[in-house]
Amino acid sequence: MTEAGSGDSPGGRVLRLLAPMLGLAIARIRLNHAGALIIDFGMPLSNLDYVRGEWRLAVFNSVWRLQSASTVLVASGDDSVRIDTALQGLRGVELDSMEVDEQLLGASYRFGDKELRVFPVYTGPDDRYDAWTVWNPLRKQIRIGPGARVRIGEEADVQ
């Protein structure tokens, strides 16, 4: 696992690494068995046991909410049926823009008139507690957090 980039801010590095996701549609969105929010973008890629998108976002040690301009539609603490219903409305919608907070690397993803906000909840030194992670088409893992850490490596995918 290596630290990402060295000449720009952590948020700038993240945006640069994730820029190819812009314009890709959500192919699949769900909570996994552990409660992590999993979003697959782009064309499906086959693995031996499952299919995932070209890009995969997994939100682990963070809380999140999906909102419109005027209301919060659903949040990570809501019941799974309500979450699933709200999330399915994003299938097929393209990622329009992203913003990353410079201090804690929280993120905002915009899809049409909806926005997914991600708020990290752990800032300590333990590397096992990523706030969120992205896998690119080459299966490179871009690990965000804890705190303002950005690491890149190759590790197993999350299902």
C-alpha cells in the first residue's frame, strides 16, 4: 500500500484519482451484509464469484445521507427497506460531480438533483478503519481515511 501523490492536497489527490468516474451511471447500489453502502459505476466486470462495476465505491466507517435540494431523502441510520427503496431510485443515474472535504476527506457525490453526502466517523491512527474506499477498473484500491490519509494498493474487493 502506498501513499497517493505528494504534490497536492489530500482532497485534490482524491478528486484526481476519481475523475474518470464522472459521467458514469450507477449500475448497482445496495447495502452489503455488513451494512456498508456499495455503489457500482459503469459497465459490469465479471469476477469468479460475482459481478461488480468498472468502479466501486464502498462506504464503511462513515455515516451518509441522500438528499435533494430541499430535504433529506434517507440516511445511513434508517431501516433497510427505506434505504433500499431510496437507493434504487439512483440506478442508471450518472455521477455529475464530486467534492471532497480537505480536513477529514468526507465527500459529496451529485447525481442529477440528488446528492450523497459521506461523513467519516473515525480519525484515529488505525489503518483498518477506512472511511470509504474505491476500486478502479484495474482493481487498484483507493483507500480514504482514517483522517486525511489517502492510500493506493491492490487488495481483495468487497462484496
